Amino acid sequence: MPSRMEKVQDLLHKEIAKVVIKDLNNPTLSSLVTISSVKVSRDLRHSVVYFTSLDDNQLAIEDELNRASGYIRGILAKKIHLKRLPSLKFIYDNSEREGLRIDSLLQRLSQDD
């Protein structure tokens, strides 16, 4: 059975993804950004939102998302009824690229043998 924190993380993940796609008036963000996961602190005051992007300029996208975090949080407050809605901090999720890098290294090693 999922814990309360897991339920909150799943709910935030779904709703933030919807907000980024539908409610942000920044076409660069809405078309190239995918929310990969959300981690919420134990006290539900803070959250880290991990995203991936097809664009190579992840730092600019991260800055844009963090600038829009107050706006996104305001929309979430209207949609989600929680006693305390956590603050949002967006961080680029490089796990996919790291996985691809490790995979290519393993393939190179297997070819050398």
C-alpha cells in the first residue's frame, strides 16, 4: 500500500506535467519538457521536480521553470487540496544520458573482448 508521501508525489507529478503542457504560455517549455519524477520532503514543505528535455540547453530551461515555479504552484493550489503545498524546485534529470553513456561504455568493452 503506497504511503501518504508516495501518493502526494504521484499527484504532484501528474498535475505539474499537466500544468507545464497546458497552462504555461512558454512554447519552448511546454513542448520540450517532460516531468520525470517528484520527490517531496518528509514535512511536505519542499519538493524537487526532476525533468528531462529534448533541448540541449538544460540550464536555460531549468532557470525558466524555476522562475515559473511560483506561477505553477499557484495553479496547483487551485487544483490540489493539501494542507500544505510544497515549494517547487526544478532540476534537470540526467539519469537517461548517464544510462546511455554507461551502455555505450559497456558495448565498447564487449567489442574489445
